[in-house]
Amino acid sequence: MGFSHMNSLIICRFDYTIQDASITFDLMNLDAGYDSFENHALVKYVIGADPYIGLKENAVIKNDGTIERINHWYNKLWKQGSTKDKTIEAKLQFLFDCNRIEQVGAYYRNINLDGTPKEITDLHSR
């Protein structure tokens, strides 16, 4: 079991704990040790928080997480239970439900790379 997979199991276990306590989060700020596409998607769609995960030094924009590629995957899969015209948020949820977790996580990680709010960036630089 790899490090990233173990971190994902921790996030899923954390979700069960917060559900038991009826706790909700608007955002979740984690250090770079949790930086994986899967963790970005799990935080968003399992825990229900916006993921702000520290990025590794060599992090780059992932092509599969661009809006063009999200639309590509959605267009391939929408007939499996959705409709053609959806918002980007609805497309991401649908793709997550269709187990396209890497692409969904890449989308949210790209957002962090492209414009993480300054207060979150400051927390990671401490």
C-alpha cells in the first residue's frame, strides 16, 4: 500500500468520524503530504469541503484537470445517467460518481496551483 493510498484511507476514516459527530467543514487545509489527485477529490465529495492541500515543490498543472478535459470525459460518459447540459460543478460530481476520481482531483489541484487564497498559502509557508 503506497503512501498516497494510506493517506486516502485516513481521509475516508476521518469522514466517518466527522459524520458520527455531525461536524461540517467549508474547507480543509492539509499539508503537502496529502497532495494527491485522489485526496483532492475525496475532500471535496466525501467530506464536502473545499480542498486546500499544500503542493509539492515540483507541482505542475495537470492536463486531465483542465475544463477542456473535464468536458471531454463528461461528453464520453453523460449518457450513463446524466444530461448533456450541466454546470462544471455538476459535471465534476457526475465524473466523481463515475469513478473518474483522478480527473476530478486534478481539477481541484489545478485550482490550488493556479490561485490558492493568500491566507491558505501563508499557513503552508509557516
